[in-house]
Amino acid sequence: MHKVAIIGAGGIGTAMAVYMTRRGHTVGIWSRSFDPTRDTLPGPLKLTATGVVDGSFEVKKLQRLTELEGYPIVIIALPATAYFDVLPDLAMHLTSQQIVIFSGSLSLAPLWLHEMARYAGNDPTITAWGTTLLAGSFQQGGTLHIPFVRKKFDLASLPCFETANSLDLCKKLFGIEFQALSSVLDVSLSNINPIAHAGQMIGNFSRIDKAEKWKLFENFTPSGVQLANALDAERLKIAQAYGAQVRSLQRHYALSYAVDEADVATMVKEIDRTGSRTLGPATLNHRYLVEDMPYGLAFLERLASRASIDVPVLSSVLSILEVMCKLDIRGGNRILDLVIGARDDKQSIIERCQGTRTPDLTRALVE
């Protein structure tokens, strides 16, 4: 068994803590809200979970990042909107002996963390996942519901020669299958959440405006599926330009849900029929919009521009969302210029993500 620290105490972070505790690991969890000057509930974090993991659990709160030193494995379960505020400080507290697992990474954040840690004089293994291991959300009364654990997904590490070791470790730690990809760029391009969520949201904005309670897959109708498929085709075109091997939206659903692989519209109906409880956004301040669109779609658009690829559907979706929501979605990605700067071209991005180019460590600095 292992000592595992989890960074982030939202739905995914706490679900991960419960899952790892159930598997017999010693788990600590860190959140900025656990700072001793602000923590209104001292003592361990007490959680009651339902779903694929059921029961009551206690997890140690880590109140300072200095406490990470005692944990050989660190799992990052942060929303993308917290990357800019948390990762620079976290990078200063990692050691070369630690293995860091980046759950559901967006915008090449694992590469940024790797370069910041090297700037601080350490070289931990950073392993990037293409999605999250599981889903988790807090229900009324504070119960944590964990609806599923994924069957299989992708990973890659920095330095890239550590990927095989990370693959073996993750299989043992989490008890599911993983597939090794050639670089963290492949992993980042395999995250399909921004693609699916754009298709699900745009056809349901009247529901979001009226703050309705609506089921995500029940209302993921054929027109929204058509949009998601078009976005996915452009994502696959970007991946091909960068030599990345990624799964389609269709294949991702087959591996994530208890459904047979078919066309996406058929799979969506089956996911709904089998009782998906996932609800769509009831506010514009929702991770599907403030996280997945700037850190997912806008990132893909930046990658496409560096490879001189036209992505008209993706760019149109971003522009339409900016008008509908009165938000600067492209500018909402606070790490994008730090990860893919003006001097980066397609080849430099590929080499940095493979670990074959010495990074420009000055990019790691947050002014």
C-alpha cells in the first residue's frame, strides 16, 4: 500500500480520496480552504459516499503544502481554473523522488508544472491522464455520489522514459487498465470533455438561462451530437498534424460507460436509458463553460494555429459562446501564453512534450 496526497477537495478530489482509501492506501488531501487560519472544521475530513463506492470515510487534511514531503505519490485533482493560482506554489514543494499524477489535465498543465519544478531545482515524474478516473459530485445534505469508475484511459509521463514505470504503478494503484501514449501532448489531445460539453450546452442554453434542472444525456439531442461530432473531427485533425494517437468521442464513451460502441447518438440514448444521473449546467458559472471552453477549446484552437490548421467549427463555437455569455473565453485561459508562447511552433511543442527539448525555464515564471 502507498501514501497518497491529493491536491484539490472538490467532487473529483474527494471521490478520489474515498476510492483510494477504500483500496487500502493512506490518503491525505490538501485544499486552500484547509489553511489553518480559515479552516472552520478542524480535524479529519469526514465523507459519506454512495454509488460505486459506498460508506463513511475519514481522510487526513493536509493544511500546508510542506506536508507533501511525506507522500511519495501526489494526485492533482484541480479544476483548470485553479491551475494558475495553485500550480506555481505546488511546483516549489515537489521533490525529485515524487510521482505526480495529473488527473484530467487540460492545456498541457502537466508540462507547465514539470518546467516549473525543474526551475525550482527538482525533477519529479509528472504523469498526465487524459481524463478523470471517476466522477464525483456532492448531493443535498453533503453526501458524495460516485456514479462510475472508468474502465480504461490513456497516460504519459515527463520525463517520457518514465511512462512505462508510471503505467505499471497506475495499474496497481487504481485497479483498472491504462494505455501508454507517446507524450503528454497525446494525452492532452485525448481529453474529449470540452468537445462533448460544447455540444451538450449550446442546444440547451434556454435551460441554462432559466436555471432549470435538466438531465444531460436526455437533452443531448441529435443536433447537439452533430455539433460534438464536427468538433471531434477537428480535434482528430489537430492530433493527426501533431502525430498524436487519440481515441474518438465514440470510443471514449464506449470505454467510460456501460454501453456498446455504436454511433454517438445511439450511445447517448443508451447512456440516458440506463439511468445516468448527470445534470446539465444551471448557471453560466459552471465548469463546462468556465473551465472546458477556455482551457479545452481555446487551447485546441491555439494548437491548430501553430500547425496552420483551419478549425472553423471550433472557432465559431468559441465566438458564439463569447457573444452569448458576454465572456472573454479565449482570454479566460490564464496559463495558455505560458504554455504555448509566441515563440513556440508545432515542432517545439512536440519536442517539449516528448522531453527531447531543453525547456525555456523562464516561461515557468508567473509575473
